[in-house]
Amino acid sequence: MERSLTLRSNWLRFWSFVTGLGMAVASYLTIDHFFQANFPETIFTGSFCDISSFFNCDSSAYSSIAHFQGVPLGYWGLVLGILVMLGAVLPSPRLEKMNKFLSLPNALGVLTLFFYSVFHLKSLCLLCSGYYVFSLLNFYLFWKYGIESEPRGLFGFIKDLALGSLKPLVVVGVLTLMGAYGFHLFYEAKKDAQLGGVATKIVKEFYSLQPVKNPSFISPYWTAKATEKFEEAPIRIIEYADFLCPDCLFLFKQLERLKKEYAGKINIAFQFFPLEAKCNDVVDKDKHPGACELAYIAAYDPSKFQQIHDEIFRNFEKAKNPEWRLALARKYGVEAALTDEKTKELVKKIIETGKEYEKTSERYPYGIRSTPTMIINNRMIIGTLPYAHLKAIVESLLNEQEKPASGEIKFLENWVETKKIKK
């Protein structure tokens, strides 16, 4: 044997173990974030935009490739990381051949995901990036120092590495699929829990929140309108949002469902809050460049707001492009929005209402400091919520306002004591 990564040098085995450990840890963290983002266990842990539109993991967690049938993408990386560690701790020619063989498709997959994130999602998850780095280092070590195939070249690779590690590949494949099925069941259980015990907890937490006043100026830009006066609707949502915030995109999709199911009962006021210092001095840097422009474009003509609002969120990635924003303004005949002082003053007036709320942490000077932030019937929620949680809150509020028929058990009576919680 001329060379080997795990059989000839303890130093190389050490570095192989480190790369496997890095892959496993990064994968575990991405799996954990996936479930936390999609299935929060409490109202206080909802995702919100507070870093930047590019460096964030929520875009990945909410993307269409984040999972397949409930199996997070990070699960496959976790398996590979464990195999690499196992190969370093219990070295054998067959295990090294298998890991070397798997390092190639893994490296190609990593590069594909990197380019997909950067050029399609227009964001980069730092947790995923850790996996990318350790995976590429793992590939380098195996192909620089790993067992060589005989004969060399593509034919040798297929014959010696692929076929030579066929048996352990089959065993690992079966075990991996069994684990994947376990994740599928866990995912389905998480979904069911959102409608049961977790939803009950969310409703209780919602009623434990101290009531807040509506902002002094409620935005005239509504995405749902059940009554002429905002306060007259049974369900009233004030949505502080940013058009370039990935978590606001997630909330947009949930509110779309809510508006359809509770049509005629809900008012939603869109309170512009771009996380860009260009028009919002609550933020100290341009976290979402272009968000102010989109706010001006949407606000210029109130009669076109709903259409522009929907088109921006449905073309979320394109909206990050200055040329697309200009084309959007031209499409709706609102090019003047980008220089119109009246529009800018109105957007600024809406933004400034965020300063009216008490600060929620020592780090931030104001209560409204991130997006999305919702005020639902005078209770503030910072971050996003899955649809099941929003629905539970809405149902409880509606049932609280109805007088139960004699002997009827109302929704809220099963869930939570509705008396005001005293300090």
C-alpha cells in the first residue's frame, strides 16, 4: 500500500477525524436550526431579520430544498461526518475506500448548494458554510493522501473504489434510509404538535403578553380590510415589515392563508420598517440595501400598493436587484416615487412610530427594532409564527369575543384562562 489517509499516519488520521467532526457538528446545527425555524416551541423564539439579508440561515431553513419528505438536508451531512470520524477511529482499507468514494459526490453537492445559495437564494447560511469548508477539506485529504485505485483513472475509481466498497455502501445505505425514515416520522410528529400541545402553549403565552397601544399613526396601506376603521375588525394586525427580509417573506405566506380563511374578519396594516439606515435610523447599517426604495415604490400610489406589495414578495430574490426595482416602478408608473419627498416623508412617519414602544433589550433602543414585528389585537410578537400558531391565536381571539351558547364549550375555554394576568 503506497499511501493511505488513515492507515499509515496518526497525524493524517487526526486531521481526517477533525474534518469529520466539523462536518457532523455543522450538520447537527443546521438540523437543529431547521426545526427551530419551522417548528418553534414558544412565541418568544420566532425568527426575525436582525443580521443581514445575505448572511442568514433562515433563507435556507425556509427554502424548498431544506428538506425532502421531512428529512432535513443536514441529515445526510451528519451521516457522512460520522462515517469519516469512524474511519479515522477504526481505520480499515474498505472503510477508507468508501469514504474516499463518498467524498467526491459530497464535494460536488457542496459546491452546488453554495452556488444555489449565493446566486438563487442570494444568501449564505453560516452554519452551512461550516459544513462546506470541512467537506472540501475532507475531499482534499482523501484525494491527496487516500488509498489510490488500481488501475488509476476513472475506470480504476469505479472498479476499485466504488465496487470495492459496495458491501459497506449497501449496509450504510440501509442504515441511513432507516434513520431518514425516523426523521420523516419526527417531522410529521412536529407538524401534528403545532396543532395540539404547542399551539395551546402559544395561545397561553400570547395572553401572558402585556397589552400595548397601537402606534400613533397606523399605516394607510392595508393588505386586508374588513372594516373602514381599523379598530372595528375582530382581528387587527399591525405588521412592521421589510420587503427584503426573508422572515417577512415567510410571514407573508402565512398571512396570505390567514386572509383567505378569515376574510371579512381581519384588518392588516402594513407598517413600513426597512432595515436600511438610508431611511431608518433605528438600524445602524444597511442590513437590506434597496429596502427603502421598495418602500417608496409601494407607498407612492395607495391604489397600487396591494399589487406592488404582492409582486415584490412573490419575486423576493429579484427584488434585491436595483434594475428589477426600477423596472417595477416603471411597470406601475411610479418612477417618481424614488425622488418624491412627500412619499419619503410619509414612509419616514410610519417608520418613526417604531420609537414609541419600550425597548425590549439593553442592546436595542426601541421596541420595534427588527422585522417582522406584529401587534395582534394590542399584543406584540417579535418574529414569525407558523400558520398553525397564528390560526390558534386568531381562533382564540374570535371565540373570546363570541358569547357561548348555553352548555357550549368554546375553543378558548379548553385552552387558556382568559382573565387578565396581574403584575
